[in-house]
Amino acid sequence: MDALDRAILRRLQQDGRQTNRDLAEAVGIAPSTALERTRALRARAVITGVHAAVDPVALGRSVQALVGVRIRPQSRETIEPVGAGPRAPAAPSPAASCCCSPATRADPTAPESSWPSWPQAATRPTR
């Protein structure tokens, strides 16, 4: 990976749908070189795909969250139930309380009415 590959990647990260001609012009190379370099980056799995940025508000989702979970104690008995997948816990666990965000579902366009019910607040681990 050289400076030219990095320049191509920067431009593609800014706009993955730009034409090859626009890409070549932006990084100062011939269109055939840009195409060859881009294909090589794909072949080496440096470029793994092009993704659409979706506006959650346009989909009717007013809240988006990134949640971190720390499980204590770190034992198989407390980790395995959490790793089993998204589900509403029957009762909050003193070891860990975790809910997976509906935004992690396979279909990000699913209406909110199809989201599962989750507890309103998570409990903190007891020490």
C-alpha cells in the first residue's frame, strides 16, 4: 500500500459512488490507473464494499445509541447468557444487565412497532 493507494481510499471513503474519472482527476492520475488500483484494492480485500449512510430520523427513528457492556464477574456463567442473543431478560441480573439495541437488527428499516420491548433502565453490576 503506497501513498497513491491511500489517496484513492481517502477519496472513496468521502464518496464511494464517484465515477472512476472523477476519482482519477481528484488524485491526479489517469482513469485507467485509478481503475487498476481500485480493482487491486478490492482483490486484496482492502476495499470490502460500499455502504449507504442511512439517516435514522428519515426512517422514523428518533434515538440511536451505542451501548457498552462490562460483565462482572468474568465467568462462563455470566457471559454465556448475555452472548446468547438479544432478548428481554425475565429479571435484571445482579451480575449484568444488557439489552441489545433494536438498531443492531438485520433490517435497519423495520418500523419501531416491530421492535421488541426492552427494560427502561439497566441495572448496575453489584460489587
